[in-house]
Amino acid sequence: MTTQELLIEEIKKAPEPVVKEVYDFLRFLREKGDEDSFDGLALSESSLAKDWLCREEDEAWKNL
């Protein structure tokens, strides 16, 4: 039996308040997963590149 099938069987046996709690938790995990995939650094790279990738910036950092 798959994990999904086992979960469905348990849900069928559980009282409604427990089923609601499980449902809320599954939704939370899905939304959390969406947030974990957010990569702000990658998204900001193109907008900051105009400041980072210039001759003046290279000159300022060349001795470090």
C-alpha cells in the first residue's frame, strides 16, 4: 500500500476535527514549499547587475 493510500485509510477512520486539522496542515506544507522555492538573490541579480558590473565598481574593489 502506498503512503497516500495509508493516509486515506486513516482519514476515513478519523473524526471530523482531526480530518480538518490534517487538511489544514497539508495546505500549510504546500504553501511553505512554495515559499521555500523563492530565491530573492537570483531575482535581484539582474536589477543589481547595472551597479555591480561596471568599470567604477571593478576599480573600487581591485585592491581587496
